Amino acid sequence: IKTKLVSFGLFTSLFAFSCGGDDSSINAPGDSGGNPDGNNGGDSSNNNDASNNNDSGDSSVADSSNADAAKFDVSSVSGLVLWLDAAKSVLSSSKGFVWGDQTSHKNDAAQQLLARIPTSVPSIINGLPVVHFTKGAVNATGQMLIIPNNVDLSLEWGHNDFYVAVVAQFDNDPVDTPTRGVGVFFTKFSGPTGTNSGVMITGNIPTSAVAATQGLLFLTSLVAGDSASSAAMYNNLKPHMFTAHRTGKMLDLQVDGVSVGSTSASSANDVSNPTLAVRIGADGDANTLRLNGDIAEELAVKGTLSAADQSGIEGYLMTKYGL
């Protein structure tokens, strides 16, 4: 299905303020840079204090997570550059939040501004923990994690193949406009002031600066309108495995291992955006495309993914989370 759900004219005002913000100010919790959020920094009453989150050292947040599902060795996948598991390496405190990458690339997702810190919550999807994001009040911000560009360029994918898998659930209402009615699972997309391209995967679909529809979107080029999408309803807080896969010029969007939208893009455009960080949970200055839901696991592969490895990853995730 060739999908052209996004047009440059409709999206210009949306992406002018929504893409590429806030990545340069992030320091890992405990960094000597301090908390740059003057309104929230150091407020011990904030609900995201360590007392309300699960540190990765808590044996109740089990690495025992359905041991039978872990028979496939995800770490053996060639090109694996990101692996975030809510049962591992999640550290939250009054100094910030870090979700540790399980790969050797150490593409940790972090947030230091307390108002934007998500919450680690146990026993949500198939008895396993999640990282919970809220969309926030209309005139506030959402919650967002940032993965700065690593010196090894592992998150710069150029014109090459790539694959992103996310186990998540969400309940954003598209009536709430793109600001709070659409949620980002993964984005490294630059708007009109940049390349108008990159990688963006969202729950629900922004159709203009002030309108959205239900569904899923996998976008690589705003100018060309290259995207794969589905108009089905997923915003019912039911867990799914969402995958976005580029192979050559083909874009394929799948839910629980079944293709729900595909397109032959105009080109295998450059999606690197070397000056931008990856954003998870919201976009811009955490002010738009704010996810209201949970992410249990997220991983990315740079380069061509073999059929055997794709099957292994997806079998692992679907078994582990009972999908």
C-alpha cells in the first residue's frame, strides 16, 4: 500500500516547532552540569523521585522475566545498536532518569529535567515492568528521554537498511491534536528547518499542526511523503509489538508480526541527522507528540537484518510479553 498521509504543506507548522529540540541540554543524572529546569530542579516532592521508581537492582523487577522467552540471544544480532529493556538498567532518582542500553554502544536514554522524567512501573505487560510516559497538561510538557549521538555513529543510519522494534501500549486520543493526541515511540527526524527527513515512529498519526487521526505512522521523508501507516485503532492501552523496517526503498510497518502498512519510498533517503538526538516519549522541547502510555522494550538494528534474526527477535518479544 503506497501511503502519502503526510504532506509538506500541512506539516510545515507542526514540524517547525516539534522536531529536533532539547537534545543539547541533556546530562546524565548526577552530571556536574546540574538540572537546567529552573521550575522543577531539586524539588524533592516530585513524584518521580527514586522512592517511586524501580531501580535495576531491585530483584523483584526480574531479569527472570519469563526465562523461556529469552532462549533467543538478542545480543548476538549483527548490527544491534540499541536495546532498552524496562527490567534492566533503569535508574531513577531526584537527579534524573537513565534507561541503560544493553548493547556495547551504550546508547543510554536519559532525562535530567524532573518535569519530563517518566516512571518505572512494575508488573504491567505480562507481569513485566514498563517505562510509563504521560502526556501532561495542555500548557505543560510531556515526558521524554533523549539518546545523544554517540561518537561511534551507531544511530546514524544514512541511506542504509534499518529496523526498530517496540513493545508498547498507549491511549492517546487523536482529538487531543498532535500535541497530546499523538505519541512518539522513536524519532530522529528533522523538520523544515533541517532535512525534512529522518526516522519517526508514532502511535496515532499527525495530519496537520492541529489535527490527528488514530493509527500508526512510520515516516522517513516529509517532502516526498514517504511513509507506511495503518488507520487501525491501537490507542486502547493494549500491548503490541510495533516494528518499522526499511529494506532498500521498501518501508514496512508491522504489528505483532503482521504487516499493516508498506510502501516503496521515492528513495532510500539519508536518515542520519548527525546533529540530532533520538527522542522517545515526546518531541521538540517535550511539548508535542507526547506519548500517554508504556514502553516495555525497544531495540534497533543498523544495516540489513537477516530473516533468521528478525524471526528470533520477534519471537523473543512476542513470547516474553504474551502477545
